[in-house]
Amino acid sequence: MKRQHLLILLVLLFHISTALAQKDNLRRDDRDFDVPLPNNCDKIIYVVTLPGVIMSLGTTDIHSDKAEMTALLPFRCNAITKTFNNKILAVEADKDISLPVYEFSPSTKSGKYTKWKLPSHNDGGWISGGTDALGRVYFATTTMKYMVRIDLRYNDVEVLWSSKDRIDGGNKITCLEGCNFYVNEKSEVLIKENKKNTSYKVNIEGKPYLFETKNMEGFFNTITVNDWYEFTNDKQQNVSMFVMRDGITIFKDGEYRPKVTKIDTLRFGIVTDIAGCNAKENKKPRIIINEKREKEILDAATKKESIRLEKILFKLGLSELQTASYQELDELVMILLKNKQLKILLEGHTDVSGDAEDNFKLSIERVNTCRDYLIKYGVSPTRINTKGYGGTKPLVKMGSESERAVNRRVEIKFVE
């Protein structure tokens, strides 16, 4: 009788464990390490701020203009990742001791510490997380000295490397001021220096080895990137998201102007990491400096000549930019970020028709709009001055409306 009771108990325990596994969407009977977990990713992308605030950015297909607070972790945090069953895994920031991984469920708004413990180290803290195409999750320390991997079906934490010397060619990965990473669709680790435009690609199947080092586009020369994440949306657009201290800059194929989702750092703290579970590397360029235009601007600066922004257009009678203006302003942003010695005076001009006082006011408002755009995308306010002339300096005094249209313009002068 006791044996029958024991058998019944074992059967019940088996069914309970199976039900729990199905609830978590994890196949715990898969013993083959290369068998992927079921991918039930809901496409939601999350970021975390240093105080431990988790925020939703919407999905890979519909990005929210405003990040929504999802939860507050019980610790400060630099590193999160997202599992195929839509849980967020997080690690406490700035600790070099062995730490448990914390699991938060956005669906139930509940969290708990897990069985997985990350090893102690001597590299500042766990700085970044990622998820590969098989559903395995990763965490790395500040300068990439340590990289670990977790298969959610097992209890162990696998140390991929505990020194960059363990990576073939890894001595080329500097990361002196910190790095971040994500794992692409081929389960390769893409590492980016926080304060430089250098990126690295490491193959991690078998012995890790560095097989690609490259410089990213001009946008990344002068900004600090705390993390990055790339994917392809339902429209088959390649999308790149870069985490700045105060928000997320988003590049999409076919959209020249990046989108920025701002985070209130006074309320939530600086943004430190981003997490999704369907990464795909974007190999297309994001923003490239127009070299011809750069040469024209540098030549004009050397000769102390003015140069006209040819494609800056405003809505009729307003200071609001038309979308056709973004490309030229984006090019100017890139050129100014690259050539830090340049300081400019933006001069606004209107047509001679209409009220002179209104024209003067409109010319000031329009150049201030251009100035605000440049500042928004990284140009220091101390490098930009503005001045409005209204209709007092027309290029064409007489002629038809179309001939006098050249009077409505924005020009750049270069100052010491």
C-alpha cells in the first residue's frame, strides 16, 4: 500500500512539474544544449534605469513616444535581459561579489530571486545583458572581462570567459571606459565601446574568438552609448536602438531622421540597459556624413564666408520645419559633431513682403527652431548663436513670387 501511495505521489509530482514547465513555456526534457527554447516572445522592448526602474518602449513594431514605467526592482541595476517566456532577468549593479539573478514577470507584476548565481569578479559590476537565438541569456561585466551564459533549463551558470585573454584576439577589445553588447540572430556577441565608435564581434560557439572590429558611423564619435539592440520589424525594416543617458535613439531603414524617446532622468534616473528577445543585426549604415557638403562647409569656414542651407523649408508663415528639412540638418549635425572646432551663427531671412516687424520676429523664430534641432541631436549650445534679419537683406528685391522665394533662407556664418 505504501508503495502504491509513493507511486501515486511521484506521478502527481511529475504532472505538476510538467504543468509548471508548460506554464513557463520551457521544455525541461530537452537535454540537447543546441535545441532552442520555444520562442513565445511578445515583442515588447524594455529598458532599465540605474535606480532599477523598468520601463516599456512598446513593441518592435509599434514604438511608444513615451516610455511607460513597468516596475521598480529592489536594487540599482545596469544589466537586464528578456527571456523567450517574457520574463525580465536582472542583476544588481556595482557589485563584484557572487550575485543571484532576479526574475521579474511583467504579466503578474511579481519578482523573485532565482537559482542562478553569477560569479564574483574584479571588473566593477554586471553592466549589460542579452538573449540569443536559442533563448539562452548572457551577462557581462563593465570592461567585458567576464561573460556568462545561462540555459534556463539548467541550474548552472556557464562562464564563457573570465579574461579577455581567453578570447582569441581578445586583447584588441579595450573597453577601458566600459562596453555594452547584444547577441545577434547567429548567436554572435556584438560589443560596442561606450564612449568610442568602435565595435567588436565575437563568435562564442566553441572557444570564443574575435573575428571583426570596425568603426561605426559619425553619429557615434562623440556620444556615450550605454547599450544597443537591433531587430527587424514586421515591415522588414532593420531597426537599431541606442541607449543614451536620457533616452533611446532609434534608426530605421528608409527613415533618414532618427527618432528619440526621451526619459525623465530627474524622475527615473539615467538609462543603463535595453532588452528584447528577437535580436537581428543591422548591417546597413545609419547616418553617413555627406563628404561633399562637409568640404563645402569647411572651405567656407576657412574663408570666413557664409553658406546657405539650401533645403531648409518651413510651413507657410510658421517657424515649424517641413520634413524635407531634416536630411540637411542631420548632415549638419554630423559635420558639427565631427568638426568640434566649428562655431556657427545661424542667420534667418524672410521675404520683403508683409509686415516688417512680423518678418523680423518670424526670422528669429525660424533660426531658433534650427538651433534647437542641432542641440537636440548632440551639438553643444555654446557652439551656436542665432540672429534674425527679417526682410532687410533680400537677395532679390524685384521679381515674381517664385523669383523672390530665395529670400526666405537660413545661412551659416562661422565665428571664432
